[in-house]
Amino acid sequence: MILKTLFGRGKSDTGGVSVGGTKELLHLTQPVPLPVDKAFALFVDEMNSWWPREYTWSGDQLKSIGIEPKIGGVCYEETADGSRKVWGSVLAFTRPEHIVFAWQITPNREPEPNEAAASRVDVRFAADDDGGTNVLLVHRDFFRHGDGWEKYREDMAAKQGWPYMIGRYAKAASGES
């Protein structure tokens, strides 16, 4: 109820993810059957196990994708030959409840070297009454990307954007491949 009040009306799909937001931001909520510490660790420390390979620059050459778990850390992908591309910067980090990172990927899906020109992804993990975790992801500040930001926000809210990525995360949390 608070989410709808703060961020607009949400809608559910069959995967349990609820998507909503405003013109400027989008939010998703996703329950997962893991305690908070394990849900956080899966999202941050084990990103390589669930992030879609087809959503990387490296594709078949991808060795790993991850987040350095500290303020000032980077979000990166590394190829088999050791080259590294940065796609984000960690701006806030409180294990196991909260992480904020700059989304340094342009609307054209290119790396954005300037953190100030990047949108923000804010992810919170809260215990539910059944021993699982409710994950809230808010992607905001799309305007920082400049021209085309409105379409970028729409793309990230669409079925193949954050709902797909969070669906992959939820499947990993449930022990599915």
C-alpha cells in the first residue's frame, strides 16, 4: 500500500513481480523464499549466477559479472581474456538491507563513464512474515541520461527489462536455473 502511495499504481504478472512507478521512475517488488541475508548475498555477491548473459556486452566471452560490495566499488563484467567493463558505481551499501548503484549504461546500451550522467538503482531487502524476503528495486533519475530518457525508462519497465532480470533473480532464489 505504501509503495502505491509513493510510487504510483503497480500491477502483477504471473511471476510474482509487481511493477509500477511514475514517469520519472519505476519500481518493482519481488518476494523471494530466502532470508534477508541470503537474498542480499544472491543479488550482490552471486550476481554471476542469475544475471542474463544476453544482457551483457561480453556475451559468450563473459567470465563473470558482479558488484564490488562496498561504497565506491564498481559494477562490472569481465571477459575470459581479463578485460573489464564498468557498468556502475556503488553509492550506498548496508549489508544485508540496502544497496544503491549508478546505472552507467546509456539508452543506446553503451558504457557511461560519467557516474553523474547515470540513473540510480536502489534495492532494499526486507523480511516478510514467512521467513522470506521482499525485494524492492527502484530505478530512478532516468533524466540524467539526457535525450531519450523517457523511452529508456519505458524499456526498463517493459517485460524484457527489469521484470525479466528480477524474474531471473527470483528463479535463482527458488533454486531454479
